[in-house]
Amino acid sequence: MKLTIVQTGAVPAPLQPHFIEYRLMFREMFASTGADFDYQDINVEAGDSLPDPAGLEGIVLTGSPAGVYEDHAWLPPLRDFIRGAYAAGTPMVGICFGHQIMADALGGDVRKSERGWGMGRHQYAVQQRPAFMADAPETLMVACSHQDQVITPPPGAAVILGSPFAPNAGLLYSTGRALSFQPHPEFEDDYARALVELRRGRAPDDVIERALASFATPSDSALVRGYITRFFEGAR
């Protein structure tokens, strides 16, 4: 199976000497599950053109510092691409900004949350267990990094993961071919910590310190990585 990784943002400039690109984080994420996928990379933020989504085998939409409400030339074509993939039934997964732009393109409401910054390892309640998550525990601990949230899910999207901070943190669409998560299973802890540190002076000090302390809690990212792999393998 070939996955088309649509990169929608870059690692912040101060961190680029120390960490790989988002597209490569996803390749390493799938490799960690034992998946044997092939890959095609498209960097829409850098101006790459999007292919016909109906001809693709699987799509991953990465995170980005951009907001869905901002004025970027690449956002309208990306929305059209998402709608085309959804209509064609092309398996599609969005993470963080990918989660948000999928919801935005398909009729949901995405905004900067009044709850402020979400950083560090957060606990999410599993609210539904589709087949690829049949063995999921009651809660999952996964790193996040965001201010924007899906406030209202699109029609036909069921909430499968949520928390008091991010009630709509995981969505599975009624076609069974579109899945998205607000947290970042592709992030290793060293990168997630570096993002927190980078936001000193932008986010409140108490939020920064709680986020850093949260990494003492064991991660469930490996489980979420497995669920995403199963989702794609089940959609072959």
C-alpha cells in the first residue's frame, strides 16, 4: 500500500537542526508498527501540487502551525483535495492540523479554543471502539501541541476520543474511510518536549511546567500508531 503524506507545515526553524521533517516522522511511526508501506511525499506549504485523490491508496495529513481560518493560498486546494478523497472513499488520516482541516473541509467548526494551549502528554477517554481499536483501553496518554480545536464535528463524524480539554480529539467518519486525531502519536518525547520549551514566553509558565511534568507519565502513542496502521491495512 502506498501512502501519500501531505506535509502541511515545517518543524519550527530553531528545532530543524535537531529533528527530522514531519513526513519522515510518519514514516518512522509506521515502521515502528512493522507496517510495510510505500510512500509519496507532497509538501503543499512549499507549493507542491496535489494529485487526484481518487487515484491514491491512502492519505496522511500532517500537523502545521497554520490555522484553518488563515489566508494561505494552499488551503482552498487542500480543502478540495480532502473533499475529493472523502467522496472517492480514499482512506485518509489527519493528525492535529490534519484533524482540523479535515473537519473544516467536511463541514465542521474549527477555532482557536478558549481553553488555551494544549501541550505535553494529555489523557483522552476512548469513547467508541471501531474494529481497528477493538482492544483499546479506557484512556490513552498521547502528546499534543495545539491551541486550535474542532469545536463542532462535521455531519457524519463520530467522536471516538475526547478529553475535558479537547472534547472532539478523535473522529471517525461514517464512511469508515476517514479518521483523525488531535494528539500526535508520531512525536517522540524529545521533540514534544522541545516544542514545549520553545513556547516559553508565549504560553503561561504554569502551562509549560505542567506540560513538562506530564512526560513522566508513560505514553500510549505506540497503541495509537498501531490503530492507525490497522485502519489503513483494513481499508486496503
